[in-house]
Amino acid sequence: MGRPPAPSPHAPVLLPPSLGRRPPPVPRPGPEDDVTTGVYRSHWMIVPLQVLAVALVFVALMGPILNTFGFGWVMMLTVAVAFGTLAYVLPAWWYGTFGLREDHLVVHSGLVMRSSREVPLSRLQAVDVVRPLLLQVFGMADLRVEMAGGDASAIRLRCLPQGLAERMRAAVLAHAAGLPGRAPEAPEWSFYRLPFLLLLGALTFRVPVLLSFILLLMLATAGVVFGEYGVIGALLPLTLGLLRYFWGPLARYTDYYASLSSDGLRLRYGMFQRRMQTVPPGRVQAVRVVEPLLWRALGVARVEANVAGYAGARQGDSATLLPVAPRRRAFALVNELFPESEAAHVPLVPNRSPVPSLMGVDEHLFISIRGLFCLVTEIVPVERVQAVRLVAGPLSRFTGRVAVDVDTPPGPVRAKAPGRDAGEARRFVDALVEYGRRARVPAAGTERWETRSTLTRRRGRVEEPDRGTAGPGEPKAEKTGACDTSDEKGTQGAGDTPEP
């Protein structure tokens, strides 16, 4: 087997060690109501809300046209549209039911075109409880169930009573873990709560936001002093940009709270739209810790991840695991997500190019650290690697430098290590391939995480420990996967794709 190059004795240590073992969780009582039997519907308030929405849209679009015939015509046609909408919405609400049948979620919907879906919960990827501002007023919530089939397979149960949504979430997670649906909700313990002042300061203390704010003040002052109203054309895009990159994250991540449980990572956040996101064990495919230039002075970082199951716009919305956190706390979350590894123990090797970077690999993790102004640490478990490539462009082949690219499922993490000597990079690739083969455990998977046996590979043979329910702090079974290599000409080898 090719061994990775030894780390330089003068290589900087950038990864902090683990914060230590967690305190034991305090058990919480489970839900009293049983949602594993019976048939359920959305809250009846969805019917008048849909009728009101259609009526308002009709008045806004057709009102100015019908107003030429008189106000009476507007009222009469609006009432007719409202009753017509009610005649369709009410039966559709009545026939739209859902429930649990053993370990399947059964959803019936539609009125003219009837649809019935029966989804095995062993393929569950994530469960979110979302409460927009309007639903919070009426005490309701939406339940979103992400499945392994991608964007089209996601299930959204709208306008449920909040208590029913939370109990259904607990039952779905219990079935997905291989436990009875009546099992109490898994206990959790606090991991990190984001202070509002830290969030406010971190969002302000960014180079694009500071430059945009200074430019906005300069243009506004020049417009007032010189009476030049043409600066409004430049003020508008700057204001919209600040609203998007400052006010948007501020409203989204206010009251951010992260906790850990045997069901995975639980995140709660939101000012106007409250969201409870649950990422089961094994769904995080890769992680990156982002440290912008000014944030390094504050000692804080952002943690993002490639989470299996989310697709489309939901992938970007659900990629952030910690929006702002102290650096040690950020790397402690990485150790929690990959419990059988320690990122601080991976030997890092610097490159020999003008733009410094570090790369390291061991039997558990591949780590790449790069960036001059914005430091990015990318961490990928070797069993999650789908393919590994050596990439060399025309200039790189002339200088003898290549880049090591590691492919993972879709998400913000694009693990790569540029500017490497060809021989050194080849040894890294060979080591990563060998570690990936050792990490394959054919009987292990991410589904049924509470009842499956944890398989480990030691000294070339598979050993199966005693069966039992893994505790919240115990290592979980590894996911199968493989990696392959390609030559410098860009021919990519095909590897086994890990199960979503």
C-alpha cells in the first residue's frame, strides 16, 4: 500500500482537539398520545385560509378590470370564486389523509387525480418541523420528510397542529431507527446555543458587509450634500444586497440552538419562521469549517456540510450546521458527526507552492486546508468518498504540480488539495484508496441506526461485536463506500457509490 508522505515537523497544527466526553443525557418523558395508528388530516383551518388566499388573488388580478362594470360585479364574482374554491378545497381536505402503517408512511392526496404514496421509513434522510409566522399564530406547523429519492420524493404534510407534528416526527424517527413507533422520543443534551450578540457581530464583521455599508453611507452623504438624486440608482442595489446578506441570515439564525441525541443532530432556529431540523446518524457526507479573514480575529467559524437527502434549494438551506461558533466548538461538532475519528490526530502535510495549503489522510478522514484570506478546512470520511482524481492542467503538467480532488455527494463541500507534487499526490491517492477499501463493511448501513450491529474491520477481517442498541455517545456503524482513481489526463475511475 502506498503510504502518505510524513508530515513536516514544522507544519502548523490548525485543528483543535476534542473538547472531551459529553455529560450523560437527562431522559425526557415521551409523548403521551399514540400516533402510530389511525388516520390524520391537516388542520381544518387550512380550508378557510386557502379560500381566502384564492379570493384575494382574484380581487388583486381581476378587480381593476371588473371595477369598470361596477363594484357589485366585483363582489358578486368574488363570492362566486370563493364558493367555487370551497367546493373543491373542502373535499380535497377530507380525502387528503396520512398515517403510519407498520414502518411505512402512507399519504393519500388529490381530488380529481387521486394519489397514494407508501414510503418505507428505512429510507428516511431527514425530518424537519417548519413553522412559518402565519402558522405560528394559529398554533400549526408543517412536517417535511426527506427521502432518499431526491427532490421529487420529499413529503410535506401541511398545516398540522403543532403537537401532532412533533409527535409524528418522533414516531417517524423511531420507525426509521428500527424501534417501535410508540417508543418515547430519544433524549437530547445541549451542544451549543448561539448568542444573539455574537451572531450580530459576526454578520457585521465581514468584509463585503462592511465595504457595502461604508459605500452606502458615502453615496447617501454625497447625495444629500450635493443634491445629486441620481445616487438613488446605486443605493437601491446596495440596500437590497445588505438585506439579503445581513438581515436574511440574522432573521434565519436568531435563537439558534443545537443539541445531540441518538436520533442525530437536532437544530432549532428562526425569527419569523421557526424550524426544527433533525439529521439522523450517517447522513452527513462531508463537512467544511469556514473561517473568513475578520472572523479569525474573533476566533469563530462557520460549519457547513453535505447532507444526504436534501435536494435543490433545500440543500443550500439545510447545509449550515453552525452559522457562527467558537473554533473549538466547531471542530467538536465534527468529532461528534464522525465519532470514530479525531480530526486533530490526522497528520497534515504542507505543499511547496506560493499559495500554502495542507492535506492529510488516515484510516478515518481526509482533510484539506486551503485559502489565504478565507481559511477553509474540508473534512471527508474515507468511507463517504465516491471518487478521487488527480487533476493537472497544461500549466500544472509543465510545473509538475497536480491537484487531488475528492468527490462527495452534492453540497457546499468540494474537497480538493491543489499545488501538490505529482509523486506526493499519487502516494496520497493510493493511501486514500486503500483506507477506503478497508472502511467497506458490506453489512453496515445508515438505516436502522438503533438496532443494527456495529461492524468494524481490524487486521483485514470483519469482527461483529455484541448486538444491542447503540447509545447516544457510542460509535455508529459505518456506511459502505469506495473510492477510485484516475490518471493525470482526467480519466475518472468509477467507484461504488455509497447508499444515500
